[in-house]
Amino acid sequence: MKVSEALQTIGNTSYLTVEEDCPLKEVARKIAGLEQVRGLYLVDPEGRLKGSVSLGALIRSIMAIRRPHSFTRTLSLITAESVSDIADKHVIYALEDDDIEEVLERMAAHNIKEIPVVDRERRIIGNVGILPLWNLVESAA
């Protein structure tokens, strides 16, 4: 089964996208009212995937700006201005045509709980969690 078919069956896991030059304060405002987002993806102006930021990294950076504790420990966090300053630029992703078992193997190998699904131009078309994918594979077995 292809990832695009899995998305139709199990739906998307909630996710947030922001442009890579988005200021941290604006990102903080965007996530403030959300209940179910675990991370966010950075995109360029054409919507292509450029990076990812976990909520933990985002919150640590914002808290370091608001309450710096130790100069050496938080220097890189304090100097971060945009979300791309704290982003992981080497995002593990799934193409919409990838086989879901291969995607599960990739997720397990990298200890990833959720993975963005992109088209051939790396535009995000969805986001899936490891458990729904696993359940889909197991139900077909």
C-alpha cells in the first residue's frame, strides 16, 4: 500500500507549517491555542519542506529567551530569531508513493513517531503517525 492510500484511509495527524524565516515569537503565538500539534514543519515560499522543529526544541528556545539561566548553556537558544535557527534541516520524510512498510522501517530506524508526507516537489500533503500506519499494516496481514 502506498502512503497516499494510507492517508486516505487513516487521515492526517495534525501538523503546523510555517515559513522558514518566521520569527519565534510569531510561531509561539500560532501554537498557543492548539491542543494536538506535536511539531512543526518549515516550508519555503513555494511550500516545499525545508526543516522541522519539535515542540520541545521550540519551547526550550522561547523559554531561554524569556528566562535565560546560564550564558554558555543558552547562548545559541537566546540568539535564535527565526524558527529556522533552531530547525533540523535534515528532515526524514515519506513520499506519497512510498510503500507504507518501507516508511515504517524508516520511522523505526530513526525513532520517529510522526513523518511528513510530501509530493515529488517536497510540498507537504500530509502527516502520519507510526501507530496508525502500523495498525493499517497489521489489519492487512
